[in-house]
Amino acid sequence: MYLTEQHDDTHALVRDTDEYASLAFEACQLAGGVLMRYWQALNEADVREKSKGDLVTSADLEAERVVSEFLLREMPEAGIVCEEGTARAGNGLVWFLDPLDGTTNFVQRFPAFAVSLGLARLRDAAAPELLCGVVFNPLSGQLFWGAKDKGAFLGTQRLSVARKEKLSEAMLATGFPRRYHDELPAFLREFALIFPRCRAIRRAGSAALDLCWTAQDLRWILQAQAVAVGYRGGRLIIAGPAVFAATSWATMRFSTAATSWGRRR
């Protein structure tokens, strides 16, 4: 449904570049189709609160099921860890899926959300090796993807690191996750430190899209929920352990709330 001519060109490039990324591309297209069926069509029974301010919808759950079943058929040897609880062990390769990054936006009909899927190889004495990843915005049709040693792309356009050095010229992206509301004072202290020094700060509500827009040179990253922007050579200071999900081939999100500040070089 969402494979436009432009996406056909993108898929051809992805398929020729990396077999894992090609599989992730197909999976994210499937999830995007599910999300668009639910977009602006949720009813009260489709939404519940996992914890204060942390929502899950029928769209999250169905997209997660569709993708996990697809990956099980296509790559049964790999494990999977999903945002809404689906998990299975594998042979050391693990898919990390957030079927709907920006659930609150989705519920409130705010048009900023995405499917985020990445593949990593687990290693005993080292951080996971990130192999590929795709972030798909089904509303705009934007598809960000990348593969290890192959670079990062928006569709067929290769992304490259910007040369800006002045924080005063930067628009920053941030987030204040509700699940860590007790730590809001710490987040606000960091916000107050950075805000006077930059051009602007935005909080779109989808960390995956924030990171991809950063890779696209639209903004820098200031994340209250620790993230690492490594797929384009960006430099980041990180506080916080526990890998949670991959948003692109060398982008990791962390479940521990921590404030981090990243600067592109």
C-alpha cells in the first residue's frame, strides 16, 4: 500500500546494499500499513495506560505482532525484543522493534510518529554490534535507513555529517519522558543550561524521528532519555546503561533516564 515509486527505488537500493536492511525495510512497510489503518480512527477501547502517561494502543500491538511474525518467518534464527513485550531468543542476532514510536502523539492525532527497527549482534564482552536499522514515518513516507559500513540514507539520498560547530546556530531536540516524572527537576536544570545557548529547542515526541532529523541536519540532539547518535559519526556524551532499542543502524536508545548532550562534528 505504501510502496510508492520512490519507495520502490529506495527498496532496490536497500536490497542491493544490505540483506538485513532490506528485510527491515519490508517489515517497517508492513507496520506502517497497520498504523495508517488506525490513524485518526482509534476508539476508547483501543487505548490503555501502562503506567502514568505511558500509553499503548491496538495499533502498537497489531503492528508489533505483524512485524514479529514476519521476522519469525523470514529469519527464524534471530531473536527479537519489542517495545510492547514480544520477545524470543535467537542465535545471537536480535531485532529491536518499537512498532509505534510516539504513541501519545498517535492517540492525540499529532502527526509525529514512526516505526523503528534495528538488528544487532550480541557479544559476550562488548557492546552489541549494530548491523542495520530502519525508521519509517508512514505519514510523510520518509524512510531513513542504514547498514554497518554502508552509511545512512533518507530514501536514496546519502546523509552526511554537517560541519556546524556553533551551538548558537543549532535547533535542538529533546524529550521529557513521563515515566520518569520524578526526575523532572534534573531534566529542567539541563534544559535551563542549554536553552539560552541555542537557537531553539523542539520536543516532537518521537525520539526515533528526532534522531533521524538530526542525521538529516535539521537539528541537534539534547535527549533527557539517553540516546547515542553514532551512525553519522556524531559525538555524544552518555549517562545511563541498558540498551533498549535500536532506532537506526548505529543509534541506540537506552531505558535508563539520563540527560545527554550530543554535538555533531
